[in-house]
Amino acid sequence: MRTTPANNMDVKRLNRSNTLRCLLTCDKISQPELAQKLKLSWPTVLQNVKELTALGLVQEVGAYESTGGRKAKAYAPVRDAKLAVGLDITQNHVGLVLVNLSGEILRYTRKKRVFSLQEDYLMSLENLLTDFLEEGEGEKLLGIGVSLPGILDETGERLLYSHALDIYDVETKQFSQYLPYPCIFMNDANAAGFAELWKNPEAENLIYLSLSNTVGGAIINGGRLYTGNNLRAGEFGHVTLVPNGRKCYCGKVGCLDAYLSAKVLASYADGNLAQFFERLRDQNQQTQGVWTEYLQYLAVAINNLCMSFDCDVIAGGYVGAFLEEFGGPLREMLAERNTFERSGGYLKECSFKLEASAVGAALMQVEGFLQTL
Ligand SMILES: [Zn+2]
């Protein structure tokens, strides 16, 4: 993830932040090794390590065997010194995840809660959080990242609209007033895309296609989320896939969402997506036909994204979670559509499944902490 320093103070802060980021990727490391990795001077690294130790984020864990001179001290990150919660609000469920400074998932749960803006629902969020956190975790909490299926304004203070939740122009304060920690609000697909970026920090450009009950996506450009002029970038669900095609919930026809939402598959299994794949596992013929058609549309969508953005595409969301097991034929379809070479390698499997948006929202809190350290 890229950050550009503006002045000396920022450079100092960036160096310290990078020192911690580097430490977080190691089990233990010596100061000279750290200096080499960061391309910083020994005194700078020593000063950073001292400051990070004072903050309780780094600890000394013995010394390396001497090769002649003085023994080099070994340092390790205190990964659980700070924690963040991700809260994923969907139409029928609430997902909660707890991550540490390395982005490791310490706990995840998903509860059935039918969304409403009524007080009893909002209060149930607070209760879920209280039950979720164990003793002592509250004091370490940086805050909560809240993922919502809708378009938020630039400040995250207003949810401009959410078809999925059927709410329009709502202040996010309505949620945060029940959550006794600092809150950051994010679009669900952007959050999931951010989680995937965290797993692939070297990725400069990446497209995330979220195949859940609605279809959305995120565009990572130059290591950052690209949000567009109106914060609507990556709304792949409403790209036209079939002119004059099926009716979409947005009011238009032929949108990608009408062909690739998880609901399309679930509708063939009493609204239960897991049941659909259970039938596919049992080689039910009708289910196989539906799945093949779905994959053909998905191949068009993924190929279009690859041709537009010239980068890997990660397919995630509820359906994405099943592609590892059932997505075999998709590679061949993608290879056939590839204009430049016969390969479907531009599709990458997702690192996260149902928990993706919750994790990404929590990581936004961690990222905020690392940037302002
Ligand atoms: Zn639409």
C-alpha cells in the first residue's frame, strides 16, 4: 500500500510506520537486518525500534549468536498489541471479525439478523459486539470497520443509497451511536477488495469482483482503491451483460447482476446457495445446466474486466467461495476468450470467503493506525 510523504515530519513518521510494517512480516529480526531491509541507517532504525518498543508494539526477544563482535539483539512485533473489529452488515446477517496488527483473523462469527433501522436491531449490534469481545480486548481495540452494501459519501458519514438494505441517504451516525468505539464505514465490495490487497501487497493493479446477493467490485490502481468521480467505481453489477436481457433490481434490464448474483443460483435451490452447490456435488442435471450457463456469463464478465484493466481479476463473494471446488471449467472458458494468449490465468482465487468484507473493514482501522503512528 502506497503512501507519499509530504514533509520531514511525514518522512519520520513514514519511516517509523514502515519499520513496524516490516517487523510485522517477521517472527524476529535483528537491527542490522531491519536496516538492510528498510534501506535505512542503523541509528534511524534503532530510534524507531526504541519508540515502537516504548509504545508496546515491539519487544526485545533475546539476541542472535555472535559471529565475532557484539551480539545483535533480536526484535519481534507484538502483533496483538492493537486489535480491530470488522462488522459486516448485510440484509439478513451480521458478520464480526477480530484481527490483529498483522491482519491475522483471531475470531470470526456470522449471525442471522434481519436488517432494519429500528432501535432493537441497532441495539442488537452493540450486544453482538459485547458478546463477541473477550475480556481485555476492548482496551486494545483501535476501532470498528463497518462494511455496508451501498454507496457511501467521501467522508463515510452518509450512506447515500443501499438497494440491498432498502435505505437511502442515512447518516452512518445512526449505527455508530450504538458502537462505543471509533467507526470507519466502507462499501462492502471495496472492503473485500482491500482485504485481498492486504494479502497481495505487491499488487499494483487488481480487480475484485464480488459475487454475493448483489454483484459489486473494487478497483485497485497503483496499490490504492480507485473510487471514481462519484464514489461509484467498480459497480460492475450494473454493467450491461445482455442488451434487453433479464430485469435487474436497479430498474434496468440486462445488468450483470441479473445473471451473476448469488441469488440467481440460490433460486434453483429454495433460496439456499449452499444447497445449490450440494446438488451440484450430487451431479444433479438441472443444477449442472444452470451452473454451466452461470460460468459462461461469468467468463464474459471476467474477460471484459481483464481486457478493460489489463490486470488479474479476483472473483470473491458468496459464489467466489465455491469457485475453488466448482470453477474448473471456467479456466477453459476464460482461455478461449483471451485475445492475447490461450490462458485463463488472469483469474485469481480469493484469499477470503464469507468473512472478506468484515476483514477488509477491520483492516482499514489497522491501516489507519499504521499510517498515523
Ligand atoms: Zn442493474
